Amino acid sequence: MKRNRFKIYCLLCLFFAGSCGTDSTESYKLFTFVDPQDGGTIEPAGGEFQMGETVVIEAIPLKGWKFRGWA
């Protein structure tokens, strides 16, 4: 059986988000997409994260698919 492959693309867009009060914190938004869309999922699929926070991104291929790599 030939195994299909999929790629996951992660786009990290940087921006500064102001917080309440006089302090402001630097945070980052993570946007991701899978190609092809039916090849699997990403955990976490995206979100907002604080500067210095470690985020582990995992590729989860669906049955019959094999994770090929990040782009």
C-alpha cells in the first residue's frame, strides 16, 4: 500500500498585544494549515503565546498518511 504524505505549514506572525494597565506583554500568534487538508491535523492548531513560552507543535497524520515535514 502506497502511503500518502502531507506537509504542515506554520506561519508565525509577530505582534505586540497591549495588556490592561501600564504593562504591555509581547505575544505571538501561530497560524497553521495542513496540505492536503485531509492528511492529518496539528496540535495545537494555532493560538496566541507569550514571549518565552515553549510551544511543542505535533503533526498527527491520519490513517494511510505519513508526515513528510515542516515547511
